[in-house]
Amino acid sequence: MANTSIRKTFSGNGNLTTWTLSFWVKRGALGSQERMFSCDDASSNEDDFFVFDSNDRINLGFYDYGYYAQKQTNRKFRDINAWYHIQITWDTTNSTAEDRLRLYVNGVRETSFSASTNPAQNRASLLNRTQAWEMGKRSYNDTQFFTGSMSHVHFTDGYAYEPTAFGETDSTTGEWKIKTS
């Protein structure tokens, strides 16, 4: 997908406090910053993103007019032959701070972070507003292109799903796989 992206601007706001983003990804390169999703605006200092950083960690960032929420994994994702199921659940209606922004990889919740700042209760996200989304690069400039592959991308507006809505463990191999029914 090098130097290719998909851009979409929605005609109206969706639910800004509860949503789930689920997708399968296969990395194309290591050691470079590559964005899978981005919703940002250089003129207003707003930026919501999902990126593999230059240290091969997952980095989620939510910046909005000086407000900040982030999850950056300690774990590195360096297998360019593997498909990873990534799920981000944003539910700022949740009264438990640690449960407002959840990251899952292959059905398992990530809990070890080198940086972690939780969103405030009922905080709106930039993602799901009437602002351009970009899949495969940074929104407002042609940088940080994703060089891998993506599949089965799902965005659920207003729902905070668990990973079992999108994947399941194969009873024979024990591997996490796409849920087909």
C-alpha cells in the first residue's frame, strides 16, 4: 500500500464517546513510523492516530486542543509475516479510567505501556467527527505511509465491543482468527 491511502469525510458526527475500530494488519516494513489510521488537522493541532512507531511499537494518540490521551506499548511488533488483529475500543462513558481506551492485539488486551494517559470521562474523540479520516497515511500531509496490508476493517459507531465480536481462537491451532459468522 506504499504511497496509497483512503480518505473519507463523513457528513455528520457519529458517537464521539463510544466506538470500536477493528482491523487485521500485516506489516510491510520495520523501523519506520507508519500510520494505519489518522484523523488530524495541522491548523488546529488536533490529531487522533494509530501508528507503528520507529521502534516497532503500537502508538495510539488522541490530541485535541491541548488535551491528550495516549497508549504506547512496551511490546514490539516485528513479525512482518504475521497478521495481527488490532482492536481499539474508545468508551469514555466508562467510569473506570483504565477502561476508557482499550487496545487489544490478537484478542488479548494490552496492559504494558511505556506511555499511558487515559481520556477523561465523557471526553469526545476527534475520530468520528465530520473531519477527514485517512487510512494508510497521515491525514494532512503525505507522510508516514503504511507499507503493509490491511483486511476486515470495521468501525462500530456507538458500540464498545470486546474482541470476540470480530475474532475467535481456532480450536485446533490455538491461533486467533477472523470470526466468519
